[in-house]
Amino acid sequence: MLPKTQLMGVTPGRGAWLYVVDGPQVGRDYRLGETTTIGRDAADCDVILSDPKLSAQHARIRKEGDEFILYDLASKNGTFVNENRVQRQILADNDIIVVGTTKLIFKVTPKL
């Protein structure tokens, strides 16, 4: 498990990213935008994972105010946060997200 994210000086706004800890892209990280789609489809996804258990468009993370909210996009194999299957979930720092066989850690800078 990674340690809590800490600010090291001034940070411009609240940012978030996903870090792949298990699966085909292990070791990669992905910076999240206002809306980030996760899946296999390179034409329609921001986070493209070569995981055969993923739907073309599997899940989406949207920044809504100061929160990042994960939505399952009616995926065949489901979306899990901290081992619970979810349709919609507000994310917190160090949440474990599993899509297909890929495990990601959600990281976010603290609220100022």
C-alpha cells in the first residue's frame, strides 16, 4: 500500500491520478482530467488498458466539485472499489480500484 499523498509546497488545484499495481500496464500512472474514461478502446478512452477482461469503455471518473466520482459504464465484469462492486463511488486517496484483472490505486492531492 502506498502512503497517504502529502503536499510538498504549493500545488495548483486538486489533482488526481491512477497508479497500476497489477495487470498488463503494471507500474504506469495516469493523470486524471475533468472526465477520464477507462477501457480497451483507444479511440474513446483516456486510460487505455490492454486487459481482455475490460469492456471497450469500462468505467469513467469525473471530477465534480472537489470530489472524484467513479462510474461503472454497464461493464460486463464490473467495477470494484476496495473489493466492493460499485455502480457509482466517491473516491478517496488510496482507494483500490479493480477493472477486469487490472488493479489500480487512486491517488489525490489533499483538499487545501
